[in-house]
Amino acid sequence: MQRLVMLTTLALALVILPAQLASAAIVVDIERKTDSDPDADGFFDFDTIDGNVAGDLADGIVPTIVGGLQGGAAANLTNGAAQTSDAGNIAESTTPQNLQNTRFIFDLGAVQSVAQFNSYSRHNAERAPQAYDLWAATGNEIGFDAAPGLFVAPDTVGWTLLTNVSTASLGNGGQHGVNISDTTGTLGDYRYFMMVTFEAVTSATSVRTNYGEVDIIAVPEPATLALCGVGGLMMLKKRARRA
Ligand SMILES: [Ca+2]
Ligand SMILES: [Ca+2]
């Protein structure tokens, strides 16, 4: 039994220690690709960041929208594929009224360990750049509001600001991709994520962003390690019982 306790402690230490030793810092990686690589299958293929993938945590979860859309449908944000063309892709997009600071809220249904929050957009001109603040919450915060109104500061109703995003420096047009991660490998344990959108490009006209897809990526390694650890311990326990 003592051996089992020691092994359990060792297994937990191996899983938990690396995350504690690293100093947490959120990293925002951005990249733009132009039409030389059209990615007409709806899966963006970047050189330095991760493209959109199938089967992420947000897959098929239609976001709650606070504020207005200028086009597209909410479901387009989490239906797997991003846009298959630069121009005229409104049917494949979710386009907020950026000037209104429209909010997209994703409810994962339960607290999950999240490694990355990734967003993808596409347009032939000024509607490709992205600008938003990313907030997160577990839902267990005191006074939590899962859908704060446009004039409610999220941090007054339980939300935590993770980071600010802008890809405007990359220029207009093409495919814009954003990977938000953390140096520890874990962005955090959260149930809710919220994008508060902004106008990315200053313009005389109302400029919206044609968002094509959002991926929320689970932390794979610690979960896998923990399962291996638990599996191994179960086997040891069975052996001990047999002996
Ligand atoms: Ca989509
Ligand atoms: Ca997705």
C-alpha cells in the first residue's frame, strides 16, 4: 500500500511539476497568407502558426452573440472549415458589427484544460484583419454573467482578460490566422471564452471582419500522461491484490 501511495505521489508530481516550474505568459502568434495558396478546402495552411483543425472543443458549439452581426451566421464560426475564397465569402463567415464591439461567447459545457484559442479570417481587402479582446471564465466566479451586455465591463461580472489581439499590422487581404497559447502549454482551465470584437482597420466605412472559424484546442499531454499514470497504477493495484 505504501508503494502504491509513493507511486501515486510520483506520478502526480511528474504531471504537475513541469507546469508549475514554467512561468506563465500568454503568447499571441499571428500570420497572414495571400491568395498564392488559396486553401479552397477550408483548412488554412500557415507556415509559422497552426491552421484550423477538425474536432476541436468548440466544434459545433454555436456561440451566443451579444450585439449585432453585419452578415453571415453564428454557426459559421464553429462549423469546422474557414472560408474557401477571398471575396464574397459572407455565406461562410460570421461578421460582427465591429463598431458595436459585438461579443462572441463560447460555452464548452464544462471546465476544460485549454491549450490554445485560435481564430481565422479571410477577405480580399480590409475585412481580413482581426481585432478583439479575449476573455475567459470558469462560470463559478461570484456574480458571473455568461452573456454580459455591450456596456457591461466583463471583469465586473466574473470574466478574466487573457489578451488583446490585432492582426492589422500584417496588412489587408488574404487569410489571417491567430494562435493564442501560453508558455506553460496551458492557457487555463475554463468553460467560457468571449471575443469582444473591435474595428481592426480605421475606415470611413464600417469595417467588419469576416471571421471564418474559431478553434479551442484541448491540452493533450497532461491528460494523456495522467491516464497512463492511472492505468499503470490500476494494473499495479490488481497485481498487488492477486499477490
Ligand atoms: Ca467556419
Ligand atoms: Ca472549429
